[in-house]
Amino acid sequence: MNKRVYLLTIVSFVVGLVELILGGILDLVANDLGVSLGKVGMLISIFSLVFAIFGPILLAATAKVERKKLTLISLSVFFFANLLAMFSTGYAMLMLARIISAMSGALLIALCVTIASNIVSEQYRARAIGIVFMGVSASLVLGVPAGLMLGNAFGWHAPFLMITILTALSFFGIYFFMERINPKPGIPFREQLQTLKNGRILLIQLSSFLFLAGHITLYAYLTPFLQMTMGLDGTWISMMYLIFGISAIIGGGMGGMLSDRFGPKKTIIGVMAVFAVSIFTIPYTTSIFPLFLVVMMIWSMLSWAITPAIQSYLIESAPETASIQQSLNNSALHFGIAFGSMIGGIVIENATVEMNATVGGIFVLFSLLMFSLTMVNKKKHAESSAA
């Protein structure tokens, strides 16, 4: 397989870091800018929302531009957006930086996926796309602990300095090691959306959206949850995020193995059911630290164990539009992050932080319901085909 795919994975990792990097330093940003935790949480929501909407749209709008040139332009915009975030002195300035970085970042991820699929032979295409998305997944897991450690040590601006440095390195990597890539006719965004007319596919995507929304409702506000329920300080919170990140990475690999052994349907149902139990019980384990640690590790492992199974189920359900569905699933996941962080902010503003876990668990139950309907839909389709 073409080794330049790994360079694209590094780019996708750097872009993905920005999305949730504020999650661990909500209190630092809120105190410095003089706003509430919920308002800082909205900075995560707006990034994810813009990211989910503009990725496919900007890719279609720039379809005729040479790919390497477009990637370098997008990296330049992304660099200056995070530079703006680093020097932000007010909430509006930081919000603007987040919107610009989300738009350029969304185009970069879309470019990484399309370039990866074009520079490898057909037999490696699915693997190349999966490796690029692995960079996004890893960044979403590691972004919060990285931001927390740097933020506590050097202030909340420091994580954005790290991202600008990594973006600059990515720019030079693409400039020196990536060849010119002429654009190929892409699938119009409208045609991509038309694939969702398949009720079963729509339910799978909706299930992904609700599952991640439920997870983020608590995860985006894990720092205030740990502070208010357990009285943990910055060092212990950093340790919690590190344990969470390692567990989530292990869970991603475990999810792939479970899906291969038991099939994606059984894996998804099992993961969702146990995940719902874990997130519902978390607020009741905070008084017993070892028990909380075990439940948190289960929650974190299952949060990403579902991703390989969902991707496999999408390929199994719509093999002819598999690449489109992976792209749309990426948008569904970011819509989930936007919605979950928004709902979590509303809950923490109007109730207690412990309620975030309960609300998140309810969304996961709805996700399980949506997924169950995909199997009913499949059964009816099979019966009608036989008739």
C-alpha cells in the first residue's frame, strides 16, 4: 500500500485534535474569558456542527482544483485559524477561530479520504480509507487529555500552539512528499444524500448519531463532573483522561475483533446495551474510587468499540455505496458531537452535572432502538423480495 496514506493519516489526526481539545480545559477557558461552562461547551458544538455540514459541501465546490494545491491552501487556513484561537482574548474571537478551523478542517478530512482512495490500488482502497479515519478516531480520543495536560501546565492557549506547530509540520510533509494529484469527478453532494432514501441506511446513520451524542453529553463535561462529584485536582483529572484514552484505543481494536467473530449486528447490540448500563451507573460509583475506575474504563472502551462494527454493517448493508456511507457516517458522528455537547451544556446550566450521564444514557437507549429497527427493516425487505 502507498506509504503516503500514513502522511494523510497524520493530517487527519492533527485536524481531529481541534474538535474536542477544549473538553478538558472548559474551566480554564470559562474563568479566563468570564463565561459559563455551558458557553464554552458551545464552542465544541459549533465546531462539530460546521464540520459536519461543510465537509461534503466544500469538497463538491472545489471539485476542479488540483488536490495537492487545495490541501496546502486548506492547511494554511487551518494554521491561521488556530493561530487566531491561540491569541484570542474574548469569546467572540475564539468562536470565529473555531468556525474557520472547522470549515478548513472539514475540507482537509474530506480531501485526505478522497486522496487516500485515489493513490492506492482498488484492493487497498477500503483499508486506506479506514487508516485515515483511524487518525480522526485517535485524535478524538487523545485530544482532550493532550489539551488538559498542556492547559494545566501552560494555560489554555498552549494546546492551540501545539496544533499550529503540528499543522506547519503537516504542511511541509504534504509539500515535499505528496505529488500533484489531478481531481477526479466526484459524486455530487445531492446524490450522496439520496442514498439515505434507503430506510435501513438512514436508521444506521441515525443510530450512530444518537450513540455518540449520548457519549459526548457526559464526556465533553467530564472535567467538571470529576471536580464536582469527586473533588479531583488537575493531576488526577489528567490521569483519568489518560486512562480513558488508552482504554478507548484498546476498545477500538476490540470492537473490530468482536465484529469479525460475532458479526457486526450482535456486536453493535451488545456494545450499546453494556454501554448504556455503564453510563447510567457512573454517577452512583463516584464514592468508591476503584469501582468508578472500572466502570469508566468499560465506558471508554465501548465508546469506540462500536465504530468498526458500524462501518462493517454499513458496508454489508450497502456495498455499492460503501465509500459514500463512510463519509456520511463521519458527518453523522460529528453531528452527534455537536448535539451531545450542546445538550450537555444545557443540562449542566439548568440541573447538575450528574444528570449529564442520565441524559446521555437515554440517547444511547434511543440509539439501540433505532438500530433494532434496522433489523426489522431488513427482515421486511427480505420477505418482500422473496414474495
